[in-house]
Amino acid sequence: MDTILMRGAFVVDGSGKAGGVSDITVRDGKIEAVAAPGELRGDTVLDCTCMVITPGFIDGHIHPESTSLSIRSFAELVLDH
């Protein structure tokens, strides 16, 4: 399978360290490497300049049960009718 190179993205990894511009390679759907710009190669290159990548950082799940909304009220607010 091809290696995808995401070039020049601002990468924030969620570790608490400051983010910075890096290149990322992805192979078989998994991050293979993160390195300084220009150090990696890929079969498919995506220009990610002016984009932010947060690998493994964003967790989109929610806990509506810990809000004051009932599950039904929550669903009515967020689901298309």
C-alpha cells in the first residue's frame, strides 16, 4: 500500500509540549512517522500548510448523562430531524 505524506502541518500531539510544523507519513491507515519538514517521503503527498493535525488527540465521544439534559432532550438538540 502507498505511503501518504502529509507535508507542512502544524502538529499538536496532546502531550502538553508546544506544537510545531512537521511532516507525517501514514501507511496502512496508521501513522508511520512524524519528523521535521523535508525529512520524510511518500507516494502520495498532501500539502497541509496552514492546517492543524492532532493525531490521537481528539476524542469525539460525549457523556450526555453527566449534563442536566435527559438523553431524549440531548438527542433532539443534536440529531437531524
